[in-house]
Amino acid sequence: MPVEFVGMISTHDVSETRSATGPVVDVDYTRRFAQAHEEAGFDRILIAQSSGSPDPNQVAAFAAAHTERLGLLVAHRPGFLAPTVAARTFATLDQFSGGRVAVHVITGGHDAEQRRDGDYLTKDERYARTDDYLTVVKRAWTEDAPFDHEGPYYRLADFRSDVRPVQQPRIPLYFGGSSEAAYRVGGKHADTFALWGEPLAETAEQIARVRAAAQAAGRTDLPGISVSFRPILGRTDEEAWERARGILGTIEQRGSTLGWRRGTQLSGAGPAPENVGSQRLLAAAAKGDRHDRALWTATAKATGAGGNSTALVGSPETVAQALLDYVDIGATTLLIRGYDPLDDALDYGRELLPLVRQEVARRDAAAATAATTAAPATAGAR
């Protein structure tokens, strides 16, 4: 089965190793960034969301207008729009983009960040609201007749949307989180469940919990699994590690200058992160900087694990094999982004994506051949 590659764009040039340049919405840069991912062969781009960032729906519409086939993974926080409005918004974008939209559901793991937009629910309440919200959204995309809904957070009567997605039966839902509540709600609703890059053993354990939650919700299908990393490439492993040490030094220097502290969020000094995903990355970092074939957690430790912040370090061949290790335990989507965001995306397209795709295609062809060879023998046995 082909693996899906997802990149990530922003509306201006910034990362943990470089200060922002240009306006917050740099139109030319955003266009180039989206087109670079299409040129590199990515399947989708994630457009992130925060309380202070540009609206991801508008960014996605702009990116769609300047690309031809690139999928759009639009981050979305339930609770700030009515679910019926959100359903129409995404269905409309799916129509104008020719069926290229997916929604990345982010319930929210930081109370202070949620409150900036006026959301004072507790974390458990937010996940309960997300469950109710997605139930309505999926019905709005798929039901032909008007329907009523009465749930714990949303009530509506006689609703029917005139705009439906191009994609049938509906727009794909991605879902992020690492808490028990996230497993439960994401296991019920997600087409793809998104994890940050942990060591293989811990990732396999999370995948098992997501699948168990899906089965407990009565699903007969299982969600796909996305795992995200920050690849650091070099012509050789040694060159990649030299580059990685330079990146870490820059992160630590900028952190000192800006008042960041190890083990805290990038937004400033303070308590340990509230969200379980960040806690898990920091726990992995506490066990050591290097794990498995190429996983490096020092970057997560240096930034407080405020997002997908673990790296895979090595030559393209080494990092490709490391990504395939995650495919072997169940990953169906790989979300990768670099510290030199636009140039790294192009490098991944030239040096990394083809290696992974070629090996996955080789395995699929071998499996198909084996299945074809085994079929006559099985028939003869009967």
C-alpha cells in the first residue's frame, strides 16, 4: 500500500533556527512554499492553526489556487464554529479545490491557548465536545435528508446542507492527540490518527491503543496512522550529524537569547507541558538522545517538545530506512518538515521521498506476486 507524505507550510519564513522574516502573511513566500511541496512530490500539506496565526481555511484556499494536485490538510479546532458551518466551509473548499481537502482535528491540549480564543472548557470537556461536533459534521457531509441532532453540546433541527464535498462519501478526517480521551474520540472518528515521532516501541504501543479504541467504538475498519518527524539529511551519516549538531546549537542559542528554557514550551518559561504528546516526547528524551536507527530527541528536549520536534538524522538512505521502520509497525502517513523549511522540502523531494516510495512499491509488488503464486496452490489443495 503506498505511503502518504505530508509536508507543512506557513505564511512566512520562520523556524526554530531562524527568526521570522517578512510580513506575517507573505503572499509570495506562501505561494512558493506550497508550490515547492507540489514540485517535491508531497501528497498533502498541513496548514496549522493557533490563536494568533492566519486563518488556515484562507491559507488553504490560496494554496489550492496556486497548485494543481497538492492535497490540503487544514488544521481545525472544534468549538469555535458551529459544526454545520464548519461542514459547509470545508465542503465549499473541497468543491473549489477539486476534491483536495482533508481536515486535521486538533481538540487542544493547552488551556491557556484555548482561552485566548475564549474557550474555557476543561480538556475532558473539549474532547466530549469534539465527539459531538464530529458526529454532526459527518452527518452534514453524508445525509441527503434533513436531520435533527440533540447531543451534549450541539442541538439542531431540520438541517440539510446544499453543498456537499467532491470526495465521497466525505472529506477525510485526521486527528491528533496522545491522551486516553484522544484515543477514544479519535479512534471513533478518525480516518488517520496522527502521532508525533517517538521511538519505535512507544509508537507501536500507541498504534495498538488507537486500534483498540477504534474497535471499542464498533468500527470494522481501522484508522490509518500518521507519524511526524524533522529529518536532518547529509550526504553521509557523519555529515548529517554534523549538521544536526549545528541545528541544535542554534536552537539552544536562540532559546537562551529569547528566554526559553529546556523542558518548557517555546512560548516561554513555565511549567511542564499540559498535553500528553509533549510529555511523551520529553520522557523519550530523558531516556537518551538517540533511539533506534536514526531518531534524535535532543531537538525536542531543547524546544520543550512544543510540537513535532524529534528528528531523524542521517544520509537519505539511512533516514529512508528509518521511515520504513515506522511503516513496518503500521504507519500509513509520514509528516515531515525541516528546519530550513522551503529548501528542506525540495531536498526531501529529490533525495528522500523517492527512496521510500521505491521500496514500498517493491514490497507491494513482491506481496502481489506472492499472493498470485499462492492462489493456484490453494485452489489445487481444495
